[in-house]
Amino acid sequence: MTGGVMTGGLWSIVLELPYKPAEEDRQRLELALEPFGEALSSFEIDDGKAWKIEVFGETKPDRRLVDAALKPLGKFKAQIAPVPAKDWVAESQKNLPSLSAGPFFIHGSHHTGRLPQNKIVFEIDAGMAFGTGRHETTRGCLLALARLAESGQKFRKPLDIGTGTGILAFAMARLFKVPVIGGDNDKDSVRVARENAALNGLKSAVRILLSDGYRAAAIRNQAPFDLVCANILANPLIELAPSLAKVLGRNGRAVLSGLLRNQEKDVLAAHEAQGLELDFRLRLKEWSVLVLKRRVKMAGAKKPAAKKSAARKSAAGKTAAKAKGSKSKTAQKKTAAQKSGRRS
Ligand SMILES: C[S@@+](CC[C@H](N)C(=O)[O-])C[C@H]1O[C@@H](n2cnc3c(N)ncnc32)[C@H](O)[C@@H]1O
């Protein structure tokens, strides 16, 4: 980087040529401008009739030095200007390539290619809300939902907590052809998810609400749900375990994501303490998705011990004592899990 003034923002040098330069000339121009910034891009514009070279840097380029660098190459005048403040992460993500996840195909608004006929297609841009399908936590949920659908289970009332862009709510609405509620505690996400629902033709099928966990009155009033997705993080999932257990229907499934493999045990324990158990799990890189269901109660499991003859009573007593011991262990486990839930 050559001399200049630090501004805290970005600066750009833009050189537009009203023609497509020869390869050699283009390279010379790029080499001359490259030292003035940290990133250079060079591309055709105006349907290939013209060319643009852009250099971005954190320091204001010195006009005299830029002119001096270009002078030996001809009569060129580059524009130097501060770059307007932007969310650069969102900007760079906007152009992410489309992707497939199980039966889903997700693309941004910039996608101009053909859309697959045999997939459920969503248009979702990266921006203020999380959930373009690229992150393992989202992808894992999409794959888990696809597996539930493949198993033939029918879901009539799904709920998506921490909906972000709305992607999982849309996935459930399309997979199971039912209305879905999506909730998020972030106002921007709620706005974005509503916009995305309209964009994807799901405005009337997906209702997006501002909700901290399961607190929104509309969610409490609609419970029980037979399918709940929650891609949040391990600690909020643990904290929300009792509320999830309250809204999940008897044969329901809960798809939990946002946890790392090494957090599985704690998340599972907190939910086991609420009467849920693991149905299946998916692992994508270091991330894990847990699919839970209600634990089936084994009715009358201890009854035979009461019918033992006197001779067997002492053995039965031991069994009962063992059973009692294991129950109190379960109780301890519950307390530990509840504690870990509260702690987090
Ligand atoms: C990891 S993103 C998941 C977005 C999307 N569901 C996906 O799978 O890609 C987590 C989302 O949960 C929201 N969130 C975090 N804690 C929450 C809570 N307690 N209640 C509701 N939403 C929450 C965040 O605002 C964020 O939009």
C-alpha cells in the first residue's frame, strides 16, 4: 500500500475503459493500480463492450501517486472515492452460489440459472437474518425434516422457533403441505422472514411472530404442536427445554439444532428431564442435530415383583430396592440436567 490517510472506512479507485482492453494492456493497468489497495477486481461491463478495474483499500490513495502510476500507460483518469458504509458480510454473501440440501434447492436473487423441477425451491438472500441453508445447523435441520417426511410420518401443526430467514418454517410448510408458525425474538428476522414468506409464495401458509422462545400468546394458544424446530444454540435450547415439553404434542417430534457434538449430552439431559428422548441424530462436521420424541412410559413394569411368593420375597425386595435405587439415580440425573439447564 502506498502513502495515504487512514479513514477508518474503505476507499476505492475505479478505472473504467470504454472498450475491452487487450490482455497485456489490462494486466499493465492492474499492476499499476494494485499497490494502492488490498483487493482488486477487473471485469467486463456494458455487455462486454467496456471494462472496469476496481481497487479497494483502507487508506485514502494519494491522487498524485495514482496519476503517476497510470501516466506511462496512456491518458487514463481513475476515480477515487470513499466507499459508502455497507454491511460487507451481507454484501459478499449475497452472491453465494445456490445449493441443494436433500429435497431442497436454495438460491439467492442473483441466481439466473435453471431451477430444478424435482426440488422444493426457495429464494433466500443473505442479509440481516440467519438462514440461507449454508450453515451446518440449518442444513442439518433440512435433512432431518426430509428424513421425517421420508419415514411417512404426517405432521399437521409445525412450529419453528428461532426462524431467522424463515427457511425451516418454509421447509415444513412445503414438505407437509400444512400451515406453519415461525417465531423469532429479533425484530429484523421477523421482518425478513415475512418478506421471504411472501417472496416464496408462502404468505398465507407461514405466520411469522415476534416471540421470545415459546412465549408469544399466539404460540401458547395454538399448542400442542406435533413438530417443533428450534435451531438456536445449546444454552437457550437447554433453558427452553421445559417450555418445549409443554408445547410438544404426545406423538410429536422436536428437531433441535445449533449445538456442537460435545454439547449433545447436556442438551439431551435437559430434555430427558422433561420426559423427552432421542429419536435420531444427525451430525454435520462438528455440529449435531437431535430429533426428540416423548418417552414412552412402560406401564406396569414393576408389577410382577408384588406377586412373588414369600420365599422369593427377599429376592423381590432386593429387586425393588435396586429399582428404587435406579429411580433415585434417574431423579438425580433429572436434578443435574435441570441444574445444567438453569446454569446455562
Ligand atoms: C441460528 S439462527 C437459525 C435461523 C434459521 N432457523 C435456520 O435454521 O437457519 C437462530 C435464530 O434464533 C433466534 N433466537 C435466538 N434466541 C431466541 C429465543 N430465545 N427465542 C426466539 N428466537 C431466538 C435468533 O434471532 C436467530 O434468528
